[in-house]
Amino acid sequence: MNIILLAPPAAGKGTMAELLVEKYGLKQLSTGDLLRAVLKKDDDEAKQLKEKMNSGQLISDDYIISLVKEELSSGNEKGYIFDGFPRTITQAVELEKILSNLNQKIDKVLYITVSKDISLKRTIGRRVCPNCKKVYNIYFNKPKNENICDNCQNELIRRDDDTEEVFLKRYDTYLNDTLPLIKYYEDKGLLEEVENIDKQETFTQISKILEEI
Ligand SMILES: [Zn+2]
């Protein structure tokens, strides 16, 4: 079973991916993970990639596709969750080719949505303990004492990029970049939109969709 996860920022995609890995034994595949795996190898390829990234050059579609191809050929028999890939129609078409050569296909594209207001609050309300790294939210998951970590009594901090401005920019960029992809999968009849209001309920809904495959 191969699933693509699409979701705007702070829609809870990470949590859903974790639950899917746990329940179905799928392997989560993100471009970031693939690039990090190359960097770890510490060979010529890693060196070239590091230079490219350090100089701020874009990593080409072709290169990312070649990494995906390599990973899929080595195979996780239960299938994959694609997270952050494909990002473009070109990548989507290439992914189909790779899978088809392996006698596989994309079974579903899950588009996890949540209202912009809730996403915004998840972002700007986030507070983190600098000591034990526990994450709180002043709207949804408050510490017992205001701005103090329940575990270790350290003062909580707000990350620099958890601002409304950064959020709105990321959100709009995401929608602009992803709309063509959403349309593409909708036309293929693969898209399922799931609104993520309650974690458990959302996952139950997703499980039902996947069990119908
Ligand atoms: Zn703490």
C-alpha cells in the first residue's frame, strides 16, 4: 500500500504519519530523510551534495527522483507513506513510472486539512521547554502554571519562526504550490480529504478509507 500525505502547515500531518507507520508497517519517506541519508554516507556523493546545499543551490528534481527510485527499488514490502514528495506534477508523474516498473501504484492520496484559524493557533500558540524539549500550546495544551514547564519548571520559550507572519507566508506558499497537485490527484480519483479536528477520530476515518482499498 502506497499513500501520499498532503497537508498545509500545522494540520497534524506528522502525527497521522506516525500512526500510519505504527498500524500498517508503512515506511515514511520524505525528501529530507533521503537527503540526510546521503549526507551520512560521507562519500563523494555526500561531499557534492553538501557543497550544493551549503552554496544554496536548488537540489534538482532529477536528483531527488533518483534517490526515491533507489529507495523504492530496495523496497519496504508493506509500502510507503510519501511525505513532502511529490511536490510537483513532474515528480508525481515520475513517481508513477517508478512504481509502475515495480508493479506498484499510489493507492490513495490523503489530503489532511484543518481550518486556517486552528493551524494558526497551533503555530503561534506553541511553547517549548528549552530544557526537556516538551512542547505545549497556550490554546490547546497549556502547562499547569503559565509559561512554566510541568516536568522541570523551566520557563517556556517561543521559537522565532512561530509567528503569525511566518505562518501566513508558509500557508499561502503551500496552497499555491500544492493546488495543482491536489487537482491532479483529484482528477485521477485518488484524493481523499480528511479534516483533522480530533486526532483519534481523524485516524479512525483514515483507517476506514485505507481498509476500502
Ligand atoms: Zn521541561
